[in-house]
Amino acid sequence: MEGTLFLPVGPLRGVTRVPGDKSISHRAVLLGAVNAGPVEVTGFLRSADTLATVRAARALGVTVEEHGPGGEDLTVHGLGWEGLREPVDIIDVCNAGTLIRLLPGLLASTDMFCVLTGDESIRRRPMARVLEPLALMGASTWARGGGRLPPAALCGGRLHGIEYTMPVASAQIKSCLILAGLRADGVTVIHEPGPSRDHTETMVRYGGAQVQREGDPLGAGNTIVHPLPGDLNLGPIAVPGDFSSAAFLLVAALLVPGSRLTVDRVGLNPTRTGLVQALEAMGARVRVVVEDVAGPEPLGSLTTSQQELTAVDIGPDLVPLMIDEVPIWALAAARARGISRLRGASELRVKESDRLAATAELLRALGVRVKEVEDGLDIEGRPEGWTRGMVRSRADHRLAMVGAVAGLASDEGVEVDDAACMSVSFPDFAATIRSVSTPGR
């Protein structure tokens, strides 16, 4: 496959927006499917991952209407849990890790059989971490590799609440158990070893569910799920811009000389914005303005400009709050003065790729010295930057965008082997960059 060359650009300036939040888009469709009636969704991210979720909802008998010129507004005609129909075929989640982990929780209380599979990357994802607790709650589950890997199958039924300690801090595991717990007999208590995204509990509360959090909201704690007496009653859902997508633009503005860029209408849920803390610890000045709460997530603007960075240590307490942004943080660390150390990030080894190994490989392709350890990286920064490079994305959308940003901040350009995979989360990435960039340096 012929690669795409991303050339250096002049200053990134102005105000721009990013596509809708991928995590919230997934949840809007899934929870809308079991709502007591239609749910209006605006700002939906139309990407490969989220459209797989739309297809999954339709496979369960749910009508999803697409409106507007870009199809970014949806009407999800919720059927309630009892209105879902058993799928007549295997559900292919494609590359959507959120879908293959949340859908079993949504269906575990229904009397139907469902088989889930996905692409090559998905078939390497660990599934026992959601199937085992669902089995403890009363569902019947199966999976390849002794119950560990997709394809996975589930037959739902009557559930009972459990007390469960998660092996890792994971919004996907927690969300799966919340969805099952809403339909279980008795209370479900989920012990979390660390923080994770709270989009699911925020959205189900918006729909009338009783889900409580005990402990540090940005640390270890317990999530307590009470049975929902009926179906959800969600109001309109306005999907904010995806912070994970905005992260690439922020780091690009930090690295490209003369830049000053604002990303507007971005989701600012504090369980998602750990990257801002990491960049500020490196000396970056990021202006965060909370403007509104939109059905029901906070959103606002982020502004930053090109600045010199210094090395920082990132530990297990912050990693879950920036888990999808670690690869682009690593690129910022590659330009910082000193050695930056990342620890507590072993969960990145079971993402779309082994993101720790792939990020280390990408940085080395730029001439950056990187030491890989079991749960992290040591990155020796090059404040002078890099001249050129050829990087492999491993079909991972976030790595492809890291390579693209590296090209924007290079002297002669960086080639990315598979830029098409950016469509998983940010289909218009290249066009957005063109809209705020000036001619190359």
C-alpha cells in the first residue's frame, strides 16, 4: 500500500471544531435502543466504529433514522429492553472495542442468543474480563480460546446483582456491568482500582437510573448500581466534540512554530481530560473554558500555542484519564527537554494494536530514543525535532494521526503507511488541518 506523506506546515491558527465524541456516540445509540421511546441525538460521530453500533442496533430491531446533510443527527426509536429482537445473524463490530464490550451487558438480561465478532484486531481483545462477571450474574457466555477471545456468544436471562472487583480500571468493563446491573435483581457493586471514564453512568442517570459513586471521582472507588424499575427515559442527547480528537490538534499547535489554535465545543468531562494535566506539567499553557452542559456532558473550548516543553513522569493515577491520548502525549514528550517516563499503562497493550510497542516503534522511526518497559516507556526528548520519517500505523487510527502530526512538525515530512484508518474516529482529520494551517515552512 502506498503511504501518505504529511508535510510540514506553517502556523496553525484560528478556531476549529472536531467530530462528535466517539464514546458518547456509541452510548447514545446503545442506550437509545433500550429507551422508552425515541431519542434525538445531535452531533453524532459518523465513523467506522460508531456506524457499526448503528448496524448492531438495527440488527436488534431498532429503527435508527439519519437526518441532515452529513447524517450527524439521529432519531433512535427505542424499544425498551423487552422490545429488542434476537439477531438473525452474527453481529460484526468491525473495529469497535466499545461495542463488543458494552453490548453483552446490554443484552445479558434479555432472553436471546447473540454472537459477536470483529476484525483481526478485535479478535485479539480480551473478553473474559466482561464475560466472567456476566456469567456470575446469571448469563450464559462462550468465547474462543477458553472463554478469552472473540468471537464471543451470550445467552441472556434473569440476572442477580453481584459485588465485583475489576482487575483493571476500565470504563468498558464498568459500563458493561452497569448495563447488566440496571436489569438485575438486587444491587450491583463494582469496586474500581482506579479512575475511568464515566460517560455510561452519566448518561443512564440522565435517563432516570440510580447509579452512585463512592470514593474519589478521579481515583479508586465503588460504583453502586440499583435496578431500574422500567426502561430509560432519556431526553435529547447533544454529543460534544471528541476530546481525544482535539488532543491531536492541541499537540500539533504545541509543536508547530508560531501556532495559536482554539478547538471549540469540545467535551470536557474531567474523566477524559488527563492529557491537559500532563501537558501543563510539561510547561504547556492550555486555556480551558467550560461553556455549557449538553445532554448531559460539559463542553467548552481549549486554546494553546507553540511552546517549549520539559520532560515529565506520568504514573498510574493519571494514565486512565488519558488512556487514548498516550500516543500523542508521547509525541509531545519526544520534543520535550529531558527524559519523560510513563508507567502504569499496560492496558495499552490490548488496544487496537499493542500501543506501547507501536508508539515506541513510531518514535524510533523519527530518530527518538525510547526504552520500552512492561507497563510504559522512557522517552528521551529531542527539542530540535526531527527531519523526516516513515511510520507504520498498524491499522490503528490513533497511531496514524500521531504520524500525521509528526509530519506537520517535521522539517521535510513524515510518511504514514495507512492514513485511511483515521476514519475510525476522525474522518476529516486532513481537511481540518488544512483549514487552520498556513503554507509550509
